[in-house]
Amino acid sequence: MRTEQPQDVEAVRHVNTLAFGRAAEAALVDALRAAGGVTLSLVAEVDGQLVGHILFSPVELDRNGDRDVAVGLAPMAVLPDHQRHGIGSKLIRAGLDRLREAGHGAVVVLGHPDYYPRFGFARASRFGLRWEVECPDEAFMALELREGFLGTRPGIVRYRPEFGAV
């Protein structure tokens, strides 16, 4: 796992497009990058080929007028022929470690409720949080990187405007 470099842009676009079977997530990554909305972007390589990508961007926690900043995990992509080999898990763990080391307080994700808990994610509602868009409670999750950062005060998580296009 390594930090995305400028020469990786085309390969990152390719990985996201193939992994999701559409260009929307690749366009999201491009838009976030162009808007300065990237907190962390990592890539995975196998035999010199870029096969995986994960991006983290800032999200706002709006708690009745009090605003905190956390990090959103999205998208995470692995080329189809490299899926189910642990690459996505390694990307997530490496990203969470780097975010923790950098002092970030929490990460949120909209994802598969059977996948993300293995990394410590729990329902965001447990922390009093919900996404600004209607979604199944079990699919919107949060992970505290610093104990007590999220607490249990009710609030709404707002992603960057670039997510509105996905």
C-alpha cells in the first residue's frame, strides 16, 4: 500500500470504473481530487500493476449547530480479477492506521453491514449519527479513531457536495 501519486490518476480511474462497472465512482474521485477534497488516497499494486484504490474525504458532523469534521471512506475499489484476495482489507487497514496516526477522530462509511464491522465499524446510529440521505441503518457505519470523539450526541453526517453526483 502506498499513497496515490499524480502518475496514478489514469490507473485509479480504470480500477474504479472496472470495480463498480460504471464510471460514476471514478468521476467522484476525479471531482474530489480537483476540489481539494481528499484526506487520504492509497493504492495497492501487484507485480507493478495498480489493482486497488481507497479514498478518504472530509465529512461534516452537524450536531444541532455544533460542527465537527470526520472522514468518510468512499470509494474503495479492487479490480475484479483481484477481488477476494485481501487487497481491500489491506487498503482499509492501512488507511485507518494512517488516519489514526494523523490524529483524525472518526471514519464513517456507507457499506455492506457484513463486511465493515471486521474493521471495527458499528452502526453510526449507536453514536447518535445518521446520514443526511435516507439509507438502511445497518449500512451506515462509524468507527472512532480517538476514543470518545463521537460520543452519543444526535447529529447528521454531511458528505462533500461532489458525492451528490453518484
